[in-house]
Amino acid sequence: MKKILLISATALIFFSCTNLQTQLPTQSKVVVPSVKNPVLQQDNFFLNESGVAYLYDLIQRDSSTNAIREYLPSQMMAPMEVYAGETLIVNNINADRVKIISSPIKNDFTFNISGNSLNFNSLYQGEYIAEIYKGFTYVGTVKIKNKLKYNFTEKDNYDIILNSYNNKNLDLLVKSAQLYLIAFPTNSKQKDVAFMVLNLGSANGNQLLINKEIRYLKENFSLNEDEKIKLLAFEEKSSDGSFIINNYYLDYNRSNLKLNTEIMRAIQRKNNATADELQFLENFYGDSQSTELALLIGNLYMQKGDSDKGNYYLSLAGSSSNLNSNFSNLTTPTSENSILSSNNIGEDEVVTSVSPSDSSKNITNGIDALNRKSYSEALIFFNKAESSSTNISEVSFYRGKTYFSMNNFDKALSDFDKVTTPGENTSELYYYLGVIYHKKGDIEKAKDYLRKSRENNPSSTWGRKSSIYLLKL
């Protein structure tokens, strides 16, 4: 019974991936002789399936002794060795902070300086390197080799992992995978092992295990698009009806079309969205401009009571080929393509007229959104302002600038062509036109506009940027 409890306690410790010692122990001190830095020996251990639990028992026994291995400050400049689970201490050092340079795992270990003592503790085998400082002054580099007392082969351990996975033995898989992580944390197969645990853990509905493995994968690996899609699917499946997409996935990258589409589908399935999720969808729409996505965004904004954005995106869903159409026309009750008839929006929600003062306010709001890089929001305000503005050039310039920022150069050019009185924006406008024509492959027109920008105001930001851009052509 005692052995069963001991193994269970060990499994819980490994499961949580936290340090065994959060406070420095005071017993079982091991003082290293000052004459040299010893090389710690490892006992050979033949690992088989029946031996996994026994090895767990041994590691738990060793780590529970709370042993301290103490080195002298004079020994710090040479590599110091310590057994996994022991705490290494160097007292009376003239330093106050460490900077981790490399480690076999990114977290779940202790390596710090407190009260002029350097403290280290980790279960994970490998070399840990840190620079130590006194204030901002570099003192030296510390290397610590963390070693298991037991030496077994990577092949034996990995074979047990594969067999337990194929036989759907979750308990053995978890224990052998944790041993693999402790003994071989830098092995290239660690990511595959973690996904095996995720697959079997998900099939068994083990939420704690799912969360821990997802955290480990996110924090320790650079995952590709397909791997992120797998993690997203695991998180959605285990969400229990309250799925909120983690910001880890919402860092928008236009090249990840499959991942972006899966995130959109996940939001579509739950039929609600956070502010960050909506911002992601708007960024995605800026590149894809699909009718389905516009409809989704529009409905989600309507749910949140934002009729301005809701109507705007719903209108795009109804007329996706004419994204420059006036917002006021799209919301007029008498319009044949009125969004009212297709989405049952009450007439009391429709703004049928916009005053010049409202137009000026919409332009100001649009510029503010543009400066915040909230491009879809900026388009809403500029489209609303267009119907009553007395300065179409101003609206067209800022809307063109918005499309330029979204890399939608055709629509940007369409708006810039409407700018007849650019005023103080002349150099900036010519710069944008030069860049657009360069992107379109018309080098002569590009050079012409960039020269105009430079000549208009050579000392301005846009004049200088044009001069630099000309050097590329």
C-alpha cells in the first residue's frame, strides 16, 4: 500500500511539471571538497515496461531526501555537477542576479541568486548555462550539469512509449513519457511523444493531462501550422461548451491560411466571439474578403449591439464585389439591396441622414482607428463620412491610405485617383502612388511619383522616404 501511495505521489509531481523543491531544504547536506569539481557517477539501469514504475520509485526516493550539494565560489568557473532532484548551492558569491543562456527545458527549474547564494534545482537532465551579474556588471558564466543517478538508453525508453501508445495503455505511456522528458529533454522526438500523450489522453477524457501537454508544447516548441491546428482541435474538444480561443492562436499571420480558416470555423461553431477573436476575423477578412466571413463578422457584431460594424460587414456579405459602396446607401430603407429585408433589422436602427458635423466626426474617428491599425473599423467611419462630406478628397485620401495599409493596392489606387486637392498630404500621396505602381510593375510611373514626392517637400518624412525608395529602383 505504501508503495502504491509513493508511486501515485510521484506521478502527481511529474504530471504537474513543477519543481520538487520550492524552498531550500536544511537536511542531508552534501559538501563538495574544495580541491576539485567531481564527476558524478551514474548507475546503469536496464529499462523495461515492468521497470518503469520501479524507476519512478527510485527517483522519488532520491528527490525526497532534499539533498543539498554545496560548491565553493572558487569552483564556479568550472562546470559543476549535481544529481537531478538535488539542490545545488554556492554561498557568499559577489553577484545578485542570473541571466539564463541555455537550458534543456525552458521552465520548471530553479536557477537564481538570493541573499548572495546561487541556488539551482531541476529534475531534467542536461547542461544549464547562465551568466551572473552584480548589478549591471558581468561577473562570470556558470555551467551546471544536471545528471540522473540512473543511466538507461533512449531506445529502450522510446520503445516502451511506442508500445504503450499502440496498446492504448495511458498510465504506462504517461510514466514512460515523463521519464523520457526527464532523461532526454532535448531529444528531437519529444514533440512527437507529447502529441502521443495528447491523443491518448483526449481519447480517455483526461483534462488535466491535455492541459499540461498543450502548455508544454506551446512553451517549448515552435509549432507549424498543422500542429497548431491539432492543438486548437484538442482545446475545442475539451472546452465543455465554454471555448475561448487562446491568444496564442490569434497572432494573425496571413500565410497560415489553413490555421486561419480553422480558427474562423471554431468561432463559427460556437457562434460568439471575444474582442480579440473579432479582431482576428477582421484581419483575416482584410486578406480574404470572403462573403462567408463578412456575414459571420456582421452577425457577431450585431450580437454585441454594434450595429455600425454589423451593418457594414453584413452589407459586404450582400455585395462583396463592391466594397467601396457608400455605407449610407447600404442602410437606406428604400434600397433594393437593403440589409433590412435580408436580416430583419428594425427601421428604428437605421440612420437615414448624416449631418456635416457627423461627417467631420466620422473622419476624425476613422483617422484614429487608422492610427491604431484597426483598418476595418477605419473603413466603416470613412464610408459613413463620404455621403455628407464637403471634402471628398480628404475622405478618399484617408480611405486610400487605409486600403494601402491593408495591402489592397487596387482599392487604394481607386481612392487616390479621386483626390484632387491633397493639400498638406501631397508628398505622402505621391509616395503611396509611387509604391503602388512599383508593386504593379510600372517602374517609370513609380519613379515619377516618388520624384514628385521628393520635390514637393524634400525635408519631410515622405520626401526622405521617397528618396530612399528611389535608390531601390
